[in-house]
Amino acid sequence: MKNEVDGEIQETDELIEESLTKLRQLIAGEKALSCPNERHFLLKFLRTRKYNVDATFANVQKYFKVREEVGEIFDDFCPSAVLYDAVCRKHQVALLSRERDPFGRAVLLVRTGRWNASVCTAHEFVKICLLLLEWSLLDEEVQKRGFVFVLDYKGLSLEHLYHLTPPFMKRLVHITEKCLPVRVKAIYVIYDSLIFDVLFAITKPFMSRTLTERIHLIGCEHQKLHGVVPADVIPEEAGGTLESYDYDELEKDLLSQSQYFEYIGLHGYGKENTEF
């Protein structure tokens, strides 16, 4: 049943329980996989795939396979293991809005131009961004409504392209689109440049048509973001409040869920089933 307002699947208790039962049966048949059985964990995958149980099961499989294959990102995938002080507080490379956009979606700001290899490796950079996404997914409304990305490329240079290679970008798109239970509803790109054009040309072939259609190039016209994303991800020079962002509070929130991330890390292919 479709929601007439937004075209999404309308959740009912019957749909949820029927889908959870079928999904658990499929997971139980995957003998090599230890997967959390809890309702809150499985629901975020079902919501991402609009309750298509077969597609959801494939998503769960890819989620745990990529966690096994990409140790540079997913080993010790927990708040205490990321370089939060350097990446977030000091260089302000990534942050989550403390508010939601007008449609109730979570907003992630990523300032790639501020990142360089002296701050952290490219994998460590991605690790904290993905951790922020996963932490946000603990909120059921975010699971339902999805994410908006604001990508700030001010300062992007050829040095960045040395690290953001085609294989690296292909893997990043695969993780975001195919593996994580993340619904990307819009991407706003600010300070796009000729170097960005090169990066986008590298990345676009790996993206789905749906995702590319959700990219909006803003350039330097930050006023276009007003009313679209919360003020705390817009620089003060453009009428926002970004410079007064409370990084301490975000770190506190992340660390409060350390036990959850450690629990998920106990699962995967070739691991024994563990209860939360």
C-alpha cells in the first residue's frame, strides 16, 4: 500500500511482522552468517528496500560482506576508534546537523576540501562519515525519511584526486548505495569547481541513475540552501550558524552508543550468533 503523500510504502503492523518473519527465515538459512535478530536492526534494512524482502536479504548479505572485505574502514567500527578530535572538532571535515530538514530528513555535511592525508587517511575519513550515518539510523524517523548530504568542495585540489582514485570512489559508492541501509534523498554540492568536475566524472559511472538525479549543484550561492537544510550546516558568512556547532555534544552522543556498535561488530560471516 502506497502513501499518497510521498509515494512510500505505508507501514502497517501486519506488513512489518510478515516481512520480519520472512526476512528472519532467509537469514536463518544463511548458515555462515551471524546476523542480529532484533527488530530494530532488521527494520532499517526493510525500510531501505521498501519491504521487498528478497532485496532486503541481499542488502543484509552485502552489508556484512563489505564489513568483512574492507577492514580499513570496518575494523573497530565504533565511536571510540575513530579520529573524532582531528576529523571533526579540529578540522571540521564532517558533522551531522542537530536538526532535520523541512521533510524530517537527517543532514550530513562533508567538507572534503578541508581534508588531506596529514589529517587522516582517506579510509579513516570515510570511516567517521559512515559511522555518523549508522548512528543516525538508530532513529526510526531517519530510517523512514532518509538523508540529505551537503558536500562542500571548497579547497579541493589535485592532491585530493591522488587519494580519491576511481577504485576508491567505486568502493565508496558501492558501500553507500548497495550495502548500508541508507536512503539518500538529496545531495547538495557547494563550491564545485573544475577539480570537482574531474572527481564527478570519475565517480558518476559507478552511481545509479536515481542517485545522480538527486544531485544539485549549488556553487557559491549558499542562499539556495536556506529553507532547504538547517542553519547549522551553513557557514555564518552565508547566514548560517556552522561556526558555533557543538562538536562536544555530537561526540557525547556517538560514545553513548558504543555498546551497540561493538555488538554489531561481533556479527558477520564466520562468526557465532550473539545476543544483545
